[in-house]
Amino acid sequence: MKEIKLTILMPCLNEAETIASCIEKAKAGLQRAGVTGEILIADNGSTDGSQAIAEKLGARVVAVTEKGYGNALRGGVRAARGQWILMGDADDSYDFSEADRFVKKFQAGDELIMGCRLPVGGGTITPGAMPWKNRWIGNPILSFIGRLFFNCPAHDFHCGLRGFTKAAFGKMELQTTGMEFATEMVIKATFKQMTISEVPITLHKDGRSRPPHLKPWRDGWRHLRFMLLYSPRWLFLVPGLVLSAVGVALSTLLAVRDITIGGVVLNVGTLMMACMTVVVGFQMTAFSFYTKIFAMAEGILPEDPKFNRLFEFFTLEKGITVSLVVLAAGLGLLLRSVWLWKQAQFGPLPSMEDNLRRLIPAASVILLGVQGVFSCFFLSVLGMKTIKSNH
């Protein structure tokens, strides 16, 4: 028996209308590619006879009882006999007869080959093949976010037609069971510094008479949420630093005097909100470090040598020292306010507004100092496993 090079894998859930066409195109693709291969259907509980149609046409069917797109694909990959796997939906929206274009990338040594439906990557979307909100909003925005967050070369982050080596799949250690599976694959491949390439493809209107399983807004949010959870830098750090910088700049000016912008007077009320922004920004920045350390320790995110060096340099003792200096500065501001109150015999002050200009920054700086001390202790506890693993 010849060694199987390529497995064309299709997850299936009630695709009786289209699965025959997909299998015939997959056969043509294997012939055109000139490699030994198999067509594998990962059936996720079809009740419309899809399994019988596939077996009659010579495809191998494996039943996957665990529900979900990710589970179906994971079960299919486990059963695959090929060293290369080309996966795609069984709704006739992808043309498996072009499998040879992916095979050439495999032969060049690429580990993940993404199909690209979007014109920016040379792809084509035929009329009616993709809803307008997916074509002009969802896919371009999510793909841009994916490229920005993870520095991934793929232009179409969520294309369902993609190829990968079975060895690379094992290294990815994918965990998700639903639609996020496709996103996790690209993220993990990028983290693992795998060789990723892209093949322009054409997306055709699917041949089903029923609505697709995909729910654009719900599944779009699930993909975005997943990407944010895998990127503490963009979820917490960048917004936190921006809020902190804006808050510090604004509160520093307002602590001295009112600011007038276009006839609008910003005074102590705005000062209070600016100080709140600084505190929120600090909390978000701290959360980025909490998340990063925890995710690295649990193997969710890969090791980051730069972050490890920073963590080793900025020790618990240094962090506490800086936080105590901030706390002392806040207490100094508070004591100055108390001293001025004493000068007024602890009676009514001449200007309540000037008093608030002193008290609001003092309270905020004290809060930052206290938060800093306990944040350093918490980071130290979280980092114990990370530090041990790196020594």
C-alpha cells in the first residue's frame, strides 16, 4: 500500500445536497496534484444520509460524536492518514480541484497554507458567495486585527480552506471546540513561528438550500473575543497606557488651574475624572502583566524572552520600592492639605475648589501607591512558576 501524502478533510453536518460535488472535485484535485491521497469526511452527526453518499463515492467516513466545528476537525485530523491535510467545508463553496496549488506549497516545506478569498490577497468572491457584512465588515476587520495583534502574514484570517502538515497540527496543541478553532490554528502557528504561506482562491456561492451554520454577528464576536484573550497587550496594556498618559497629562494641568477649551471650562470635576482615568489605566496595565505571566506559566502563550528579562530585572523589591515612593508622595500631598487646613484653624477653607485640587490628586496617588505594592506581590506569586521553568 502506497504512503498517503494528502488527506482532503471535510467536516460534515447534514451536507447531502453538496457533498457529492465536493468529493468529485477533491478526486480531481488529487489527480491534478499527482500525489497519493484520500478523501476523509468527519461526520458530526448528520441525519440526512450524507454518510452513505460519501461512502458510495469512495470517501472514507469517520464519525465524530463530540459536537462542534473544532471537534469535527480534530477528530478528522486524528483519523487522517496523510502527512499533509487540506481542510475545507463540504458546502461546495470551495473548489477542491485546486488542491495542487496547496500541494506545491507543502512540497516547498510550508507548514500552514492559508487560502485567501479577499481581493487584498489575490482572492475572488463570486456574487452571492458571502453576505455583505462578512465581506466588507467582518472578514476584513477581523483579519486586520489578527495581522496587527499577532503579526501573522495571512490576509484572510478566517478562510475555511487551508492546509497544514499533520506534524504541525500536533505542535499547535489546539484546545477550542467551536468556530474559534480556525482562529486558534492561525494564532498558534504564528506563536510557534511556523512557516505560513497563502494561496489565492475563489469563494463560490454554496449549494445548500438551508441557511449556513455560521451566525455572522455571534461568531464574529466569538472570533474577536478569542483574539483579544490571546493578546493581553492589545486587550489591557495598550489601552491602559493610553488612559494613563491622557489622565496624567490632564490631571497635572488641572491640579494647577482651570482649562478653557472652546468656551468649555474644565475644572475640579474634570480633574476627578482625569485621576480616575489614571487609576483605571494603571489597573489595566497591571492586568496585562497578570495575564501574560499566567498564560505563559500555563502554556497558553509562548515564552517571551524579552518579557522574562523585564520580569527578572524588575524584581519584587524594586517594584515595592517604587510603589512606596509613590505612596509617600501621595501622603506628602495629603499632609500638605492637612497643614493648610490647620492654618485655617481646621475651619472652613477660603476656597473649596482649591482644596479639592489638592485632595483629589493626593487620594489618587495614595491609591496608586497601595495598588502598586499589592500588584507587585501578586505578580511575584504568579511569576513563581514562570521563573522556576526558566532556571
